[in-house]
Amino acid sequence: MMGGGNMQKMMKQVQKMQAEMAKMQEEMGERTVESTAGGGVVKVVANGRQEVVSVEIKPEAVDPEDVEMLQDLILTAVNGALKQSQEMVSREMGKLTGGLNIPGMF
């Protein structure tokens, strides 16, 4: 069994990691990534919380005769931004946890 001192030390380490994770979550909410589609006619920006924070559509992307193309461009840009956001958070978590994958953390 673990001695009281070892358990206290471990609990302090867990508390420190929790504080670092909370700080990182806050920072990730402020950091953004962007993804474009259609040669840049659609741009989507997402933050580290996997929230889309802006969508820009250039006028030349809007063709009333081909709405499906615009929808596809938006989906591509949104999915790209969310994927980049998840990768950014995973990289930062890896730095914090030393590469240890902790399920449910992000």
C-alpha cells in the first residue's frame, strides 16, 4: 500500500495537472485555426473548443444555379477547421500529459 506521504504527493500532482488543463482549455478557446475551400472563396475559422467563430464567403462563390456547390464548399471548410482545431488541442494536450492519452479529456 502507498504511504500517506506518497498519496499526498500524487494528489498534489493531480491537482497541478488539473489546474494546467483548465488553463490550457481557456487558452485553446482563444486560439483559432482556419480552413478554406474552393481556392479560398469560403473561409471558416474555429477555436480550440471546436466552435466555428466565423464564416466568410466571397461573392464569386455564390451561384444561384449551383447552390449545392456552395453547400459543399462550406461543409469542406467547416470540417477542415474543426479537424485542425482538434489536432491543435491534441498537440497541446500531448505537451501537457507527456504524450499520455487520457480518454475523455478533450
